[in-house]
Amino acid sequence: MKKMMMMAMMLVASATAFAGDSDALKAILKAKTYAEADALVKSSLASLANDAEKAKAYNKLVDLAMDQFLAQSTIQTENQLAKQMGREEKPVDEKLMAEMAYNALLAAQECDSYDQKPNEKGKVKPLFAEKNAQRLWVAPRNSLVNAGQEALTNKDNATARKFWQMFAESDAFPLFKNCDREQQKPYFGQVARFAAVFAYQDKDMEKALQLSDIAMKDPQEYENALNLKLEILGSELKTKEDSVKYCNQLKDIYAEHKVDGVMEKLYNVMQGLGDEAAAVKILDDALAENPNNFVALADKGLALLQAQKAAEAIEYLKKAYEVKPDNAVIATYAGTAYSLEAQNTEDPAKQKALYKEAVTFFDKAKELDPDRLQSNWGYNRWSAYYNYYGPDAPETQQAEADSK
């Protein structure tokens, strides 16, 4: 009797340990099309027995999406041969291909999230990650790039964003961690940045920032993506609290990315908030690290010029010009600083020398920007000529004509 009870208990235990798929999963696995399986997964996900079943269900979606993707891909390949042989080509549903590539990637991500969870023994033994990585990494993801470009050509920005965003974000899917990224290097960052731009245009700020961060990982897109991120962060400043928050965000970004563009924005925001001491310290710290930092030299010189501290402004603006002697704006500011210092000087000889320097810098500005597209050097140059050469000198009269 005891022996029979023990055998019965063993049979029960065996039946429990090796229980078959739930009815909900069986129905999903019997589905013939992606649409049918997708509807079943959405309606019965909570009915699935465990994480393993949920992984199987989502992998079925990957299978069915890839079946449709590959069917169209096969037609493409056959058409290439048909074209070479002068035969009639079959129609390819490229829109369906892209949609199924998108669906396959989305399902694979969900599949992997359950597939990577510990089993009943507490061990992680993924069943689908390797296969899904192999079949999804190249052709399906690349088809999203092409489909996004086609959508952009058709002025369908929403679809372009959808496909390019999936391409960019799927790069970080854990199942793709060991994939070779060499092939996508030439265009990955650009696609991510364009997706960020579309998200920004859609007022989806959080996603736009995330995509900007992804694009910044590409050295070729780093500067453009960072500028976009800064624009997004500063696009909706309405209150002082918004500006304070933006200032703190800039501090964090500058701590991570010692970039002049970030430094300058941080400096300007601090000035706008009235924290002049902190703003000046930003420039002083940058110059302590690099005495030839053009942005810091120019900003410091301009601030001193605006504060009517011409002698100090000359020091920084002159050095900034030495760093970038092709910059007409800095040449103009340097000339203005010399003119202002001359006005503050009572010694005639010293005043004459300062106006001479001013004329030199204004002439450089004119040479660099003759049409005054970047800097309006005209009146200030004439004024310097007037004080150096005198009102009736032909040089002064020519300078006056140049200023009009």
C-alpha cells in the first residue's frame, strides 16, 4: 500500500514538473499569421503560466514577423536575378517588410526580457537570444534605415521617426550586445540624431533627449547631437525656476563633457540669473586649464568691455584674436576696446598710440568681412580714423564712405 502511494506521489510530481504548455500558449503557438498571434498575446498574456511561456509567446511573434519579412526579402533577391536575365520582376511590399522588421525587433525585445529571467531553479538560461540576435541584427534593422529614408522622401516624418527610432534604440538591446557594429558606424549616429530631431518636433522632449544621447556616442555626430540636446533643454524656459533647472542641467553636462559650447551656454545662463561671480569663475577655470581657450577669452573680454573696463578687455580680446586671427567679430571688439581706452586716456601721445591700434584692428575686420555680414565695424572704424588721422584727412573721408 505504501509502495503504491509513493508511486502515485511520484506520478503527480512528475506530472507537475513536466506539465505541458498552457492552453493560452498553445493557442498562440498555433497561430498562422503575425496579426493573429499578436492579438492572442495581447489578450492572454496574463493567462500564461510563467516567464518561460511569455518568452515563447513573444518568440512566436518574432517567428511570424520574420516569415513575412523574409518572404518579401526573397522576392527582392529573385528580382535581382530576374533583372539580370531580362525577366519580369515580382512586386515587393517594402512597406510590409519594414513593418515586420519593426514588429520582429519589438517582439524580440519583449521575448528577451522574459527569457533572461531566472527559471524555477534560479538559473538564467535564455533560449532565444542567440538566434534572434543572428537573424535580426543586420537585414531587418538595416531595412528600417531604408524605410525611414523612403518615408522622409514622402514627407512622412512620423513614419521616418518610428523606424529610425527603433533602429537607434535597438542598438542597446541586451540580445545585441555581442554583435559587430562596424557596418553601421557610417550612419548610426546620423540616424539617431534625425530621430531625435523628429521627436523634438513632436514635443516629445524626453525621447528627444534620449535619442540625442544615443547620437552623441558617435564621434562624427557628437557635436551636432550635443548642440541639439542643449537646444532641447533650453527650448521651454518660462520661469526663473525653469532657468535654474536648466542651469543645473548644464552644470551636469559640462562636468561630463568639457565642451566650449556648453561652457558658454552655462556662462550666459549664470549671467542671466544674476550670478556674476559664478559666471566669471566658469571662464577663469577654463582659462586656467587652457590659457588659449578662444571662447573663454572672447567672453571674458566682451564682458569687461561691456563693463567699461577697456584696459582689461584689451588683454583678453587681443589674445582671443591671436588665437583666431580670421575672426572679424573679435577684431571689431578689440578695435572698440582700444578706442574706448583711448577716450579714457588724457596723455595725447598714449591716446594716439591707442587709436592707431584701434585702426589696425578695424582694418583687419574690414579685410575679413568687407560686406559687414558678421560684424558692423563701419561707424567705429570711421571714429577711430577721425581721432587718429583727423577729420579732414583723406583716410578719414574714405573710412566715412566705407561706413555707409
